[in-house]
Amino acid sequence: MKNRIGFIMKIMVCFMLILPISGCWSRHELNSLSFVVGVGLDKAEKPGEIQLTTQVVKPGELKSSSAKNKSSESGTNAYWNIKKTGYLASEIIKDFSHESSHKLYFPHNQVLIFERKLAEEGMQPYIDTFIRDIETRFNVLVVVSEDRASEVLDVSTGLEKLPAINIAKLVETQKITSESPTVKLIDFIRRLMSKTTAPIAPLIRVTGEGNEKTLEVFGTAVFKHDKLVGELNKRETRGLLWVINEVKGGMINVASSSGDGTVSLEITRAKSKMTPVIQADTILIKIDIKAEGIVNSQSGSENIASPDIVFSLEKKLSAEIGKEIMAALKTARDLNSDIFGFGDSIYWKYPSEWKKLKMKWDEVFPDVEVALNIDTKLRSTGNISAPAVPAKE
Amino acid sequence: MRLEKGIISSSQLMFLVAGYVLGSVLVAAFTNTVTKQYTWLVVLSGLAVSIPLALVYVALTRKFPGKDLVQINRIVYGPYLSKLVSALYIWFFCSIAGFMLAYLSQTIKDYMMPETPLFAICILFTCICAWTVRNGIEVLARTSVIFVMIIIFVILITFFLLLKDMELTNFLPFFDLSLKDFIQGTHIMMTLPFCEIVVFLMLFPYVNKGVETKKSVILGLLIGGGSILIDTVRNTAVLGVASTIMISPSIESVRLIDLAEIITRLEMLVITLLLIAMFIKVSVMYYGTVLGIARLCNLRSYRQLVLPIGSIIVSLSMMTFDSLAQSNDFATRTGPFFTLVFEFSPVITLLVAKIRKLPK
Amino acid sequence: MFRSIHSKLRFWQLANHNGANANHSENSQSNLFDNLNKNLTALKGVFGNSYDLNMREFNFGDQGLTRGAIIFLSGMTDTAIINESIIKPLMYDIRLSSRQETSLLNNMSIIQATLLTVGMVQKASKIDEVVDGCLSGKTILLMDGSKEALVIGTEGWETRGLDEPKTESVVRGPREGFTENLLTNTTLLRRKIKNPNLTLETMKIGERTKTMICVAYLKDLVPPQLIKEIQRRLQRIKTDAILESGYIEQFIEDAPFSIFSTVANSEKPDLVAAKILEGRAAIFVDGTPFVLSVPMVFMESFQSAEDYYSRPYFASVVRLLRLLAFLISITAPAIYVALTTFHQELIPTSLLFTMAASEEGVPFPAMAEALIMGTTFEILREAGVRLPRPIGQAVSIVGALVIGEAAVGAGIIGEPMVIVIALTAICSFVVPSQTDSGTILRLILVILAGAMGGFGIGVGLMGTFIHLASLRSFGTPYLSPFAPLSTQDLKDTFIRAPIWAMFTRPRTIGWHDPERQEFRLKPSRPTEEDKS
């Protein structure tokens, strides 16, 4: 009995000794962390150096500034942009502790912005830290900006208090028009790791002057391996998205069949499939696209609710889609970068042939032929069938 | 002479085997570096190859009912050689327990608490394992029943939550795997998750109905293997080619779950899973070591050995590998051969027993 | 060395003291005397000068020559019975009988057999028995010239009437609760189970209190080993006083150092009757309305009698709610501490900013906040129980409002923490039988979470599971029906299967007689055969 008591006493003393000695190593109180919501990388003046901008949230201001608009120019922003220059992203991140009183905390980062000039030199050395570091997550959005990333991160808008969250939501909203892709870091990595498929990223720029600055997402940045080589405009981007099955919405204008104005068709659903066919010495890629749409508006006055007219509208729509795809294809061929993933689809179907092809893919790619097969259906004409004009007799 | 007064039923044995196999559900991911996107194939083939080995273990224990591995060795190999063989087995169990603990503490340190020294995590975890082992096999079996149900539930939930992010093209092309890689992958899969059930040869004498052991073991293997398959399929489907460069693809794929902004950031689930599964594995290995030493030295009870062996396992886990790179390298290259020796020798034992017509 | 000498000395001292006590009790084993005066003097010596001890001497018998006396403690006895059934026949009715019969009256046996119109009469010949009987509320009849005394059962004292149990109120179901009287309690049980197999065994435990304990079980349902084990454990209790069933519980439980109790208790007769009908045994203790039942399994704390009186869907939802509430009550503060201190990446972004904003000016770390708020809540709860009822409600409302609001306003505690603690508090009352273990578990988990974050919580919960898995209650594993998995019993755990689906008793408890009811009792529309 007394042995037991002695034993228990010894254990308790050991535990009590441990508590003051150990401390909790990984403990970070909420008010000792600064939450990074946006990261931007720019070229710095010195060659080889980059400037890293991180946008850090001030949570107290977030709550209290709900009543204020962006008309307040005084520094009661809910965020704080810190900038530093250095050679590698990782050392700059650690360097921030010289200026910020709190440790930077990355898991809530929403967006990674790369300046275009930096992307043209190659992203691999800078993007590796965001993949390898355990704090950063893979569903961060990757964006390329025409202007300097630090400026982009400074544009505050009327809807959101934090510019980085605004950018993230802006990129996500592109699904309405499908004229810009939504690229998460994991998608970017997947394309980076592929030998043939080229990475893409949405392009963003600052428009307006002074207090009226806004952001605009326009088009796609096309890379080859990790260097930026060109861009696709909005229409070409949609063509690209048709092929890679990422179109979720959009508006296409076709001329009305009786020549009386234009009809706007809204895409509601789209699905695409790529099938490679290797014949003798040519490679053919068959692209099947099925799209559904509804009539959104009509500037003429004819009654488009008859099946013939709908049928002709569908054919016009298919033709438009085909034009968009061909435009994208032309730009891709000019830039010689396989943004569609033709190489991968050949690999999936013909692995043995692929081994020979992948060495000379750069020469083969521009000669790849594409056969389109587009099938559209217009399911409804909206609220009304004939337009609101006096009926024709 | 029984070292342990507890008895477990055959259904509890099934859950124990399933939990043990599931202990490697996250560890099995390092075959991704070898087999790229065909890991699921290799899981199936590994399972297929390990079922006959499991049947050999069951046959061995049926031949010598009520006797555990050390005693069987003694009968088959004679008094002197058997001591060497049993000692080697005990060392094997102990070192595998140390490796698993090392992997667990390294992963937890990386993903959850980067500044915590490995020591603290190892000690806390080993305390729990030591407590369980000290309480005996009944407690181990009962906890494993509940934990296995939790683990399978979590695996299924994460699978369904990630259905919308899966792309079947990540599995194509079919069978573009070189034979050498396939065999290496099967070898790794067979030895590391599946055939480590050789430690159950120490636990079979405590199952109440010996005739149902075969069914329980095979079912347990299938349940465990099926869950590993689901997990691997999910990882490959979601991450695609990127899963080959990741250290821990299960955690990364669960990080991508993002449903309606609410069901998001669920990697806690996976890490808890890892904790629970690894707990069962380390406890069973720990228990096998302790029982083995007690039997080898003819002790009456194993309880006094629990704490010392625990401290040895903690030290082993911290000393063996200097870095995760080294442990991954070991696991893909040297480990399979090392473990194959121990997992294959019961076959030799069975043959020798048959030849010598034992037990008389 | 000094410690061992000291402990040996203490032991020797205690042993001698017990011996002295034994000697002392030897004296009172002596028998009654022949002489009435000597008896009365001896009894007065034992009882001292208690004011409620009544000794009534009277003459009866052959021409009023035999002297006799009755001794009783007023307040413990029913004076009507004494007057009508003891004194009246002896003093009065004798005069109506013939002379011959009266001469036979020198024999106690004849008095017992013919004159006393009371239900329970026993003979006693030792002073000890007489004293015991008197102290239990019985009346002692002494006669000059007889070495035997008659112990007559005349108990009657003030008891609380049948009332709704204060700790277990139900919406639907009987509202009777046990009282402090053992006979009333066992009667309530008998009214529920009108079966001759219902065995009630009594014994007296406690040297000075001599409390009556009654073990109730169904003879053909309960495995005999269980009863033997209960009796063995009850008989080894040699203590001074048993004041409440909690004393018995702490003497017979399986794991005295565990935070979970392995003996269940209840105040409602229908609950205890249901437990007996499943194959358990109940232990009644005189003087308390709380009745123990063994063996206990963990899921019992989540089952209430009311579950079975409602229909299955709602009862299943309520069961799941209870389990969820219990889980929340033990893990909520710990999870909050772990998430905000270690794993901020697991909180959704917008929620994180709101929480960070609330915690901005707070001086304490999250774990300290959790401990402070937890302690404050426990103090409030305890004070709420002890306060007199008129003041109680006002003070607790004011306390909660003041402490909560003012603390948040002053910036001492963050608002999310107050919400978490309030939620925890409410959830902890959903499962009343586990509030004590829940509080301690919560504390341990918060400390572990503050030290090691999510890993600490995981380790803590696993440790709890392992501990639960290693507990047994009188031979039954504590985690049945999960741990030795028995699928047929799972229909009464997370969900509550309809009454007509529960054909068997729980496997680990009622294995002696597993069949409870027939199959095919599900109600359905009348078929052709029924109609004819």
C-alpha cells in the first residue's frame, strides 16, 4: 500500500516537473499571428531579385470597418501590404519578421499573383516554395498580372474589404462568362509536371485612375514549361476552355437567320471529349462537344420560337464555337505550346507510340490536325417566345 | 502456460487484423514514387500474393494449437537454434514498431506541430500504447473494434466528398508499367502493409475458437486491403500525376475538399485516422515483442517488460532514421527484402515441421 | 525504516483496539433474566436516559398477578397498534376469559399464539436482540418469570409521501419516485413485477447504523454467479455507518480509481424494474431513495426510461442527440483551444477573421481562458444547487449575465469562448448521470489540448476509450454491446428499435434467459385470417 502511494507521488512530481520545463512549442495565440491572404511576386530593379508583397489582414479593422466605404482614404484599411526584395521567395518570407511583429501565417492564403515580366523569365525557382512548404495549400489560385502585383494587391473595391479575397472571388466568378480559366495551384502543378501540356493562368490588370481603380480579368497567360510565352484573348480563352471541358457559362452572339439583328445565346451546359487517332503518319484529334443553351436576348423582331429557326440558331452557335476553338488552336500553334493537353490524351490511348513521339513533340504539335464535332441544343427561348412587338400578320 | 489471461473472439480477431493492416494506409503511399499512377493495381496484386502467405501462418498455428511463435520455433528447430530465430523475430517486431512510430511522429510534426520536438510526440504516444499493452489483449481487441469502424467510416466519407474532384483520366493509360516496377511495387505492398501480420502468430493462441482463425484473418486482410485500395484510388484520382511527388498524398488530397465553404479544411480527419491506425499497429507489434521476450526468457508474466520495451521503441524510433528521405528510401529499396526474410520463414518452419512430422 | 516501524506500530494499535471492542460487545450477548426488574434495569442501562424510551409496566394474568412490561421508543412505533393490539388484549380481554385459561398465561408462547393480534411476533432471549428490535421500532414485551421476551412488529414513523423524483423528471411516464423507506421502495417494485420469482434478500450492514440492504432480482433470470458475487462484496463491508447507497456503491464498485462509475443508480421504480427484467440485480438501501443496479454498461447513461415510452423515430433522434451532446460537452472547449492555438489552418477563413477580431485585445491565452471560464461555470452551478430557492434563480441569472457580458465587454474573455462554454454547460446536463465524469474528462482534455493541440486531444480520447474498454462491471464488459460486438444489441444503442423488434435481452447481461418476447409482434393491418 505504501509502495503504491510512493509510486504515485513520484509520477506526479515528474509530471509537475515536465510542465514548466516543456512549454508548448507549437503554440501560437491568435493575436500573435498575421494571416496572409494574398501573395504577389514582382521583378525588382536588381537583376535576379524579386519583390514579394504579402497582404496581411487586420481582423479588428475588418469588423469595425463594415460601416465605412472605400471613400475613406485614411489608413483604416482592413489590410496591410508588406513588401520586401530578395533572391528567393523562401528567404524573403522569413525576412518579413524584420518588419512584421507577428509571424506570417500562410494557410489562409487565397491567391498567388505573378507579374508578367517575372513569369516570362520562368516561374520554377519561385513557385517551388509555395508547393513544398507545408503551410501553403494547393487550392490557392494562381494569377498572372499585367501590372505590378503590388499595385494589384492595393486596389480596394466596393464589395470586399480585402483586395486579395476580391481577386480570388473575381477569378472564381469568371465561370459565368468562361472567358478566363480558374487555375488552382494543383492544376498548375499538374501541367508543370507534364512533359507536353503547357500551364495556363488567368490574366489580370488594373484599369482606371486614382480612386476609381478596378481590376479586370481578361484572357489567359500561356506558358511553355515554366516561362510565359504568350496570351490568349477572351474569345480564344473560351475556345481553349471548350476543349478542356471547363466551360460553365457564357454568352455568344449570332446573327439572326433573317438578317434582322443579333440573337444572344447563353450557354448553360457544355461537355467535351478528346479522342486521339493516329493514322499512318498524321495525328488526328477528334473533339466532340455537346453544348446546351437558352436564348437570352434578341435585338430583332422575328419570332424565333419556331423549330426551324431554333435549328438554324443551333447550327450558327456550333459554327461560332468552332470558330472560337480554331482561334485558340491557331494561337497555340503559333506559340507552339500544347495548352489543350493533346499530348496527354495520346499518351493515355497510345502509350507505346507516345514514347517515340514525346521526344519530338515540339515539331509534331503544330501539325496535329483537329476534327471538330459540335452538337448544340437550345433548350428554351426564355420567358417569352415572340418578342414584345406587335404581332406580324 | 498462458502469458495472458484474456481471450478474444474470432470476430474481434478479424477487426484486429483489419486495424493492423489499416495502420499502413498512409505509409503505403510511398510506393507512388515507384508505381506512379498504378498503385491501386499493385495493392490488388500485393493482396493477392499475401493471402497464401496468411494461409500459411494460419496452417502453422493450426498445426501447433495453443502455441505461439516462440514455442513453435522451439519445437521445430530445437532448443539452441530456436533461441536465435526467436530473438531475431523479436528484434524484427521491435524495429518495425520503431519505424512506424518514427513515421507517425515525423508526419505529425510536419503537418500539425512543426516546432515540437519528436521526443514529446513519441513519448506521449508510446504511453498510450504501453497502457493498452499492459491491460492485455482483450482491451486491445475491444478498442480496435471501435477504432476500425471509425477509420473505415472516415475513409468512405472522404472518398465521397472528393467524388467531384476526381478525374478518371488520371488512371490512364492502363498498364503502362514496366514489369520490374510492377514486381517491385507488389513486393513493397506485400511485405509492408499486408504480410506484417506475421506478428499475429504470437497472438493466435489467445483466440477462443481456433478453427475460425482462417476466416477471421482472411476477412481482416480483405477489409484492410479494400480500405487501402479505396484510399489509393482516391488519391490517384484526385491528385493525378502530382501524387508521385508528394510525401503524404492522402493528407494533400483531403486538403482539397471544399464543399460550399463549410465542409472544408478536413485534414484533421486524416491525421486522426493516421493516429488511430498507427496506434493499433504499434500496439500489436509492441505486444508481440513483449510476449516474445517473456516467452523466450520463461517469465511468468509480461507486465514488467512493458515500460522498458516502450522506452527502447521510443529510442529506436528516434535513432534509426536521420530524415524522412532516408526512411522513404529504406522503405522502397531495402525494407521489403528485410521484412520478406521474416515473413517468409514461417513457410520454411511449416515445411520443416511437415518433414519432421511434428507435433508427434 | 522509521516508516516501516511506524506502520507496524499503528497496525498493532488498531488490532488491539478492535479486540477491546470485541470484548465490549461480548458483554451484551448475555441473556435475559428471569426477573422483570433485573431486565428493566439492564435495558435502562443500555439505553441510558433517552427521553423517547417508554417502559410501561402493567399487571395481567391470573387475577392480575403477573407483572409485565412493554418497552418501546415512541416516535418509531405506531402507538395505535400498541394500544389496541398489545395492551388491550393483555390487560382487558383476559378478564373476559375463564380462570383456567388465565393460569396458562405464564408461558410466552401461549401469549404469542393466542393473545397478541399483531402480524409479526418473534421470540428473543438475548439482550442484544431486544435492543436491536427496540431500535428498529418494535415493541418488547417482558414478563416476570420468563426468560424470553416477545419482539412485536409495530413500526410506524413519519415518511415523505410519494413524490416525483427531483433528479429525473420525465415528460411521459410514471411520476412516482422511491422514498427513504425500504418497505415502501420494495413495495413499489413489487407492484411493477408481480412475479413470485422476484427475490428480495436482506442483510444489515454498518456496525452502528445497522442499515437494512435489500438485493432484489428475478431468480430465474439472473445468473447465479452475479448474486454470489454481489453477496460476497456486500458481506465484506465492515464499516461504521452506511448512510446512503453511495457508500455501498463505493465499497462494491469494480474500479475505484476510474472516473466512470460502474454501478448505476436511479430514483424511479419503472427504470429499476426494467433493469431487473433485463437480468440485472438492484440494491435497495434503507434511508435513501437512490437504488443501485448492477451490472452497468456505458450505454445505460444514455438510455432513459422515457425512451421506451415514445415511438421509435423520435426516441432514436433523442438518443443520437444525447450522444452528440455528451461528445460536445467533453470536447468542445478542448477543440476550441486546440484550433485557435495550434491549428488555425483548420478554421474556415471568414470565421477565423471574426474570431481573431474578438480575441484581439484579450490578455489571456486561450487555454487559460477556457480554464477560467470552466471554473467559473462550475462555481455557478454548485452555488445554484445550494442557494435557497427564492434567491437561487435571480442570482444565477444575474451571475451569468454579469460575468458573461461584463467580462466580454471589459475585454477579459473573448466572445467565442463564452459561447463555447455556454454550449458545453448546456450539453453537460443532457446526460445527467455522467456529469461528474464529464467534468473531469473535459478538464483533462483542455489541458492536453493546450499542451499538444489536436494530437493531445486525439491521445486523450484514445486513452479514454482504452480505459473504458478495460473496465468491467461485475463481469460484464463496460463497452458492451460495442466491444464484444453483439449486433443484435446494437438496436438499442444509437437508435432505439421499436418495442416489437427487441426479442432478446442484452447478450452480456441476460444471457441466462435470452428470449424476451415472441417474433412477429409488429402491428399490421388485419389479414384475412384475422378477420374471420
